Amino acid sequence: MDEFLADSAALFGDASTDDDDIQYGPLVLSVAPKEGKANTLLADHLFSPSLLLAERIERDLLSLKGKTVIELGAGCALPSLLASTLDHPPATIVITDYPDQIIIGNLRKNVHRNSDKVSSGCTVHARGYEWGKDATELLELLPSRPAPKGFDVVILSDLLHFDQSHDVLLASLVFLLRRDATARVYVAAGKYTLPHHCENFVRQAERLGVELEEAEVDGDWKGSMEVKGGGLNKEQLSVRKNMCRWWVGKWATDKIVQ
């Protein structure tokens, strides 16, 4: 499956950046080296869904001001780190990926090298986390506030192709997403992810009380920040954006804690 996905990714313009840093606005990011778990779990790529979400974050189309945000399977963490640079950023951002030395090493490198770009009032944490495992330590990073405990926003970028892991990914989502009417999950996938894998994830989420509604990809690239590296230009950004699907999720009414 990994070889098939890597081939499909290359076909759709999601090839590895070959150690070339990516610059997105004020950020400078690297992908993990192409070895070990980073290769198996595809942390050695910058995939199009991260670019789609980043463009929407840049355009202030996702409600993140003052929120608590967590990203699972973050890779180089483009969406989360870009959110940290906004004029009105989230209050807390927790960036997670598989607890592998190479993957987490690269993630922490990206957080550290961009720490001076983080806006005042925003706190950023990087942690290793395996889906389905106890996530209590992640909740402990949240600022103290009234129950229910949880993150206002969960970001899942290009994770649905791991179809055998949907159950553990959803278990983590359900545990981490604040049971509030305003809580949201943003899910993005490349069109190289098989449609029935996406549909399966949406169905499983609905059974657990998270309603995912597919959203429109609104035409060509509309971001204004400069993006360089990895062969990216305005034309490629438009192509890659349009090779994505994305969903906005919220709790079903009967799952919200009043």
C-alpha cells in the first residue's frame, strides 16, 4: 500500500521535496529524512492537503482566533505552524506525530526554527503521539477552563489513506475534540486516497457522533503569501489544491455536553 500511495502521490504532484526547504510566508520547513518510519508513514513528503488547509488558514477562513488546536499526524506541521503566525492566532497549538526519533526530531526542528514567528498570545507544543493510545498528557497541555475538557479544533491532514488505522485515529479524535457545539475538526485528503476509504472514515465518524460534511475546493490558489521550494509555484499550488477533498466536522447535537 505504501508503495502504491507513493507512486500515486508523485503522479498527482506530491513528490518528496528531496531535502529542499519549503518556505510558506514567514515559515521555513523541512520534511523528515527519507528513512525508517518517516518513509513508511510518509513524513518525508509535503502533501497537497496541508497546502489546501494552509491556504484557508492564511485567508482566515477557518475559525481559529483564541482557540485551542491540535494536529494529529502533522508531518512538517505546515497548517499548525502557519496558524501560530496569524495576527489573531489560536491560544494553544499542540502538534503531534508518531513517536519516532526521526519524525519527532524533524517536527521539533520545524517548531524551533520558526519559534520567533509565533504571534504573541499563542503557545506551541510538539509531542510524539500514537493514535489510539492514552492522550491524557495532551489534554494536560490545555489551559485551565470549565468542562468539558478537549480541543476546540482538531486538524487531520492527509491521514485517511491509512485505512487500517481509521478506528484508532477516530478513537483519538473522539477523546480529544471538546464536546461543544462550536468545536470543529478539519479533515483534508488527496484524491489519490481511494474514495471508499474516505467514505468509510466519514461513516465511522458519524457512528461515533462526529458529523463530517464535505466542503468545496474553491478554484485556483488564492493565497497571497510567497511559497517557495519543492518545485512549488502559483501554477503548481493551484494544481495541488485542486487534487484535494476536505471536510468540516462537528459533534452531533446529542453528543454535546450541556
